[in-house]
Amino acid sequence: MARIVSLGSALQDVYLIDHDDLKATSIGEEAIFGKVLVGSKIDIDRISYEVGGGGLNSAITFARHGHETIFMGNISRDSAGNAIIKALAREGIDDSYVNFLERRSTGTSIILLDGRSGERTILTCRGASEQFGNFSERDLELIHPDWLYVTTLRGDLDTLKRFFIKAKELGAKIMFNPGVKELDEVKGLARLLKYVDVLNVNKNEAGRMVPGTLLSELLYRLNHYVETVIITDGPMGGIAGNGSEAYRFGIYEDKKVKDATGAGDAFGSGFLAKFASGKSFRSSLIFASANSTSVVTKLGANRGILNGTEALHPMPIQKL
């Protein structure tokens, strides 16, 4: 098994779940939770307290797969931070490099969830997870990881560059799943891709990085920057290539979505969980899809994460 550092956010997710007042209502091409009116009082069915965040969700996948996992993220010494520390301990994840920030609350998301359709709206106060510049890349010298897995650092390209350079100096490989803030600085982001071994983005994100509309052309152009690229396209599956082989894949199973939160994290970390274990490119993609499918059938961003011992059935995947 590998030693993997997961650098990213950790949040408490508070779900407000209802079956009628939070019903999605269409307005043209958009949708709103149509019965929530300004000034009204709404009775909801239930509340559920979970933990999430890209860095934490990914770390849970790695740990359940048996990898030695170290989480790097910012929280605070409050009730939400305590919930995150308990989750790390429960999953056997090393929390030695968690930073506790003063004068900031632990990041929290309020998730309005339609209990019938699984549609949701997320209200996030990022708090301590808003910044990452306080982390030192020199900590990687103590950890000496095999892989550095990075989700969004809220557009902090300087910190990304410091960690990427240090990881390469130490011989570690890098898998990167950029977020909206990194994509807002696409030219600076492009300069960092030379350090990345595996890039994981969705179709819309890929389209912001390079020209193109078809998955095949997006993959072709991104492969000029990164050898291994995975582009997901929601229920349409996705495409992936590593320079020597490429695959077009569908979804693992067509199941009712209970909560889509964390699906992207489950896919990216699911791929690396298998790939870092020495499994093939193809089998790693299959497990990634299975992990993502499992997550969306459970409430919360990580309750459905697999442990890698499950027997997987065939899925639509075609070598290009």
C-alpha cells in the first residue's frame, strides 16, 4: 500500500431534509426550492450532521482502501472541528498535520435536500478552509509521501506551486482535482500542470482549460499538459487517457440518487486508491465509478465510500 497525503478542505455538513417544502420547482432552464418564501417559517422532516470537504472525503477513501493516509487541512477548535477530528480518528487517518486556526470557525455547509428527488442547494461558510497559505511544504520532507492528492485550495496557486515542487523533489506523484477558484486563474493553473501526474476534472472544467466541446478533443488537448487525464461527464460517464491507452466509460450502475454530495471526490479518490495499489488503469477507472455510485446512494459525502474489497460487476467501458 502507499503513503498518501490528502491536502484540501474539511467541513461539517448540516443537512436540512424535507419532502415537500424543499421540492425543486422549474423556472425556465433553472430550478429553485419553490415553497421557501422570505419571512416564512418552514417545518422540515429532519436534520443530519455529517462531515465532508474534498480533502477529508478523499482521505476517507484512501484510508478505507488500506493506504497510510495523512490529511492536511484547516479547522478550528469548535464543535464542527471536533466532529472532523473524531471522523479522522474513526477512519484511522493521521491528523498530525491538521492546523487549528484561531479567530476562524470550522467550515460548515448547510445543505437543503429534497428528500424525494435528491436535488440539493448548498450554502457554505468556508471559515478555516478558506485559506491554505499557512501550510508548509517542508512537512512533506517528514512525511515522504508516495502520492500527493490535492483538491481545491481556493485559488491559492502559490501554495499549490510550493507543494507541487517539493513533492517532485521527493519523488512523489501528484493527482490534482482543481476547483472553481483555480479555474478562474486558468493561465496560472496551466503553468502548474507540468508537475501533475494525474489530472481529474469534469467536462465543464475541462472546457474552461482548453478549447473543445467533445470529450475526445478535450482529452487530446489536456494530454499535452498532463500524461494521465480523467474527464467525467455526470450520468454520461466520461473519458480517460494516459498516453498509451484511453477509455470511454459509462456509469457503474443507474441507481436512484439520494444525495449527490461528494460524488466527484469519490470518483477521483477512488481512482487513486486502486491505482496507487498497483492496479491497472482500466480497473482503477471501474472502481472510481463504483465508488462514486455507492456514495450517491447514501446521505452524506462519504458514508457510501467503498473499502476496495467489494466484488464489482462489469460496467460499460470501451478502449479507444
